[in-house]
Amino acid sequence: SKGTFLIRTSTTSPSHPFVISKVNREGATNHQRIAFDRGTRVFSLDIMYDTGVHRVASDPDERVSQFIELVRTDLYLKQACPGSKFAAVFLEQVNQGYITT
């Protein structure tokens, strides 16, 4: 359905280790590569807005799941695809702190 997405690893482009596969607002499936700069440790991708294409980038050392949350609304990512091995990174988790022995 529209807004369904999954994050998958890319096997074809080392500089783009992840791909967002999604069903867009019109109901078409498309794929968007997420770039990763090993030097700066920053994820980035280009988003088409009414004013043109703009590159959106993460903070250094941010996890890919944090970056997805940053671009989620602009890319119309509504619901993670059930069964994706990366779906767990988008579930709300409770941090119970460190375990002491």
C-alpha cells in the first residue's frame, strides 16, 4: 500500500550501502539509494521538492535508522514492510540500562 517501505542492503554500490524500496504517493514502487561517506561517516540522499532537488545528510556517526527518521516524512515513508529484517530498528524499544553483575 502507499507509504509502505523497507530498507535493504545494496550489493551493487559500495558507496550506497542501503536502499529504500517504497510505494510512493501515486502507488508506484521505486528505489532510492542511501549514500555513505566513510571519511565523514555521514549518510545522505537527494530528495525532490517543489523547489528542486536537495541533498539531505545525517549527522556524523548517526545510525541509518536515525537518518531514516529524519527523511521519513519527506519521502512519504508511512509503514515499514512486515517481515523486513530491518523492521526491528523502527520499533519503539525500552532501554532498561546496563546489566550489572
